[in-house]
Amino acid sequence: MSSAGDLPKGKHQKRSQRKGTTFTEKQLADLASSLSRNPYPSPQPSERNGLETGDHPTVLQVWFKNHRAKLRRPKQ
């Protein structure tokens, strides 16, 4: 039995939006510096190099992935 409060099923089902991570200016400067030294760091060295942002290592991995993609894009 379905009630009126149930979410629709299938491709029209709404998903909750994830909140993005906001980095401070110092964190961004540290990440950019690390990106210029090594664009493909592993999670363990990033913690040792003082890039500990208090976020999950996956957040840092995605940040590096997105910024490598930005560098590859042609400038307009």
C-alpha cells in the first residue's frame, strides 16, 4: 500500500542534494601549491604534507580530479 507521502518511483524520484565543501583561502592555496608539485598525489602523502583539511580523503581526491580537468580545458 502506498500513501500520499511516498516518493515517486523510477527516474522521476527526487534525490536529496549533497552540500558542497567550502575550503578556506589558506586551504585552497595549500591545495594549489600541492597540485603544482604533484597533480596525482595519493591520500597518505597529502595528509603528511599538511593538507589535512578535516575533510574525508575522498573530498581531496575529487578536488584534485576537478582541478586537473580544469587545467586540460582549452581557455576561451
